[in-house]
Amino acid sequence: MIKAKLGKRSQLVLPKAIVDAMKLEEGTEFEVQIVDGRIVMEPMLSIPRSQAWFWSDEWQKREREADEDARAGRMTTIRNAEELDAYIKGLGVQQD
């Protein structure tokens, strides 16, 4: 068991063994929750607001679906504009 001590101003210093094992760096943010009477801290990654859309539940669900389609071979490779045009025409999509 590794101990940590709460200091002044409610600061908690994590032991080096924990920092090294979890590959934490200065400035790492944590999500902190109380779960069944325990304090649970999970390291979080901050992302720029402009990239938040990528990490939405819906987008990540679609990313997993696309990965599965690729693994299962359900994809079409298009190498140039002419192939793209032919593919779209084959779908019956009206082009302007």
C-alpha cells in the first residue's frame, strides 16, 4: 500500500511510484468522484474546444462502426475524381 497525505489548502501530493506507474505529468487534470465512500481519481486529457466534436459519444460510436466496416471489408477504395464520379453515379445521387 502506498500512502499520500493531504496538506495545506487541500493539496494532495501523489507518491512518485504512482506518478511513474500512471505516466502522469505536472498539470494533469483529474476527474474526482465519491463512489461507495471512496475517493476515485481518474486522469483526464484536456482537448481544444475546436476538437470536442470528435470526442462526442455519437462521433465515437460512428468511428467504431467505421473501424468494424473496415475490418470486415465493407468499404470501397476510390483513387481519383473520375472513380468518385462513377461511384456517385452508380448510387443514383443527383449531382448539380
